[in-house]
Amino acid sequence: MSIVQYNIEFMEKKKIGLICDIDYDHHILFKNYYYALTSLYKNIKIVKDVNDLYDIEMLIIANDHFESHKIIWKNDLFINCVNTLDLKVVVFSTERIMDSFFPWNVDNQRNLEKFKNLYQYVLVDDINKLNKKHHRCLISKFYKNIVNIPDEKINKAIFIGSTNSHSYINRIELLSKIGKILPIDIIDSKNDNWIDYIKTLSKYRFVFSPMGNMDGFPLRFYETLLVKSIPIQQINPIHLSKYDIESKFDDCIFFYTVEELDEKIKNFNLTRSYNELWLEDHIEELLKNDNLI
């Protein structure tokens, strides 16, 4: 039997426990992991409480900060059972932890670190602070071709997201400035249905993507690539080194300040994006590097 055949058979037999609310449909950030992981492991079990731990070989938490996920894992009974069973725990964190606008994220992290076999992947600004590896908020191949992309896009930008929260004061200022450079439609918060939201994005040539509470490229950046639109992504000085793959994309516009955008947009000739990155490949690389596959 070849090594490849052995690895395939091993992954098919290995039962993986997954904490993931697959019924949540306001966005895909959770079940996105379910679809990506089912392509790597053929035996996925949704973990809903401590009783679901006894027949799994590894536990994966698809976003440890989501409230319905925390209800499951963030208690000593659950954590002690995981440790007694000597389970490896893989966590994909998609929120900023240290120096966050939300101080309770640090308490969440302290509880998470009670797992003795913890493998956690985090956003850019937490890599050095927590000595963890970098996680990208990519999209599963399951969503490829999920909507029909228009042949011709509206030659404007769009932003769909929160504009009223006091945690987004910088975002609100940016949106007021970019309208003087590029025609932009602003829709406060997302549609209730993710498919409707992604269809709306697909109609526009540009999607404006400011930094939010997280420090890194948000899901919006990759949603934009999914629908072949051009992301106008706000960055800070460390991003292009940490996002080493994306920084080479010539179908994206990156900016530090709005003032840069006038010239960048005038000199930009592409009408749609073409680069692709997928969550399956990213997760597989992370897990292989940590000998979890």
C-alpha cells in the first residue's frame, strides 16, 4: 500500500469531532469549515456536548468566539473531559484576541488554553503575541460558482456592512472620503440571506473592504474574489508580508490611506478579478505542518 493510499484510508476511518453551528445562515463563516473539513476527513461528527467526545480522535472548533460554540466548549467539565481523553484540539480563531475592542476575548483565550493539546491558528496581530500560526479567513470550494456572475459589472464600488457601531468610527470616516474619489453604493449591514448578499457583491466591479475590529483580511476580501470583483482592501504596514500570497495578486487594490486611491484606481485596468484561494488547501497545509494529517 502506498503512503497516499494509507493516508486516504486513515482519514476515512478517523472520526473527527467538530463544533460548528451548521444551521446558522446569516453568513458562511461557520459551516464554511464544515464543508472544507468534509473534503479532508470523511467521518465528521458534530459535537454538541460532552457526551459526543468519547468516540472521536480529534476535536476541531470552527470559531471559538461564537456564542453557541462557547456554550459547548467553554466550561471545565467539557475541557477536563477532552484532556482526560487526551484529544488534540484544533481551533480556527477568526476574531482579534489581544488588544481587541472586546476585552472578553482575552478571557476566552485563557479558557481555551486550558486544553492541554491545543493547536490554534489566529489572525495577523495575534501571531507574535500568542506565538501561534497564521490563519486566513478563506472560503470553501463548496461555494465556488454558488451564484451566476454577471458578464458586465457596474463600474462602481459597493460596501455592505455595519456603519453605525461606535467600534467602526474609522470605517465611517473612510467611507465618507472614498465617495469623493469613486462612486460607491453603501448598504448598512448585510442582507439576512448570504446568497442575496453575495449576488449583490457580484454585480459591482469594486468592493470596498476597510479594516474592522480584526487585524487582517476579512471574509469580505475573499467573498469579493469569489464573485470575480475587485477588492479595494485597506491594509497596515505588516499585512503584505503576512499575506504573502495575496500581496502578489494584480487583480486587487491595496491601500494605506484613502488619498492613495485616486491614482491607483485611475491606473487600474482590470474589470474583474481572477485569482483564487481556497480554505481546503489552507487547512490541509496547516494541519500537515503540525502533523495532524
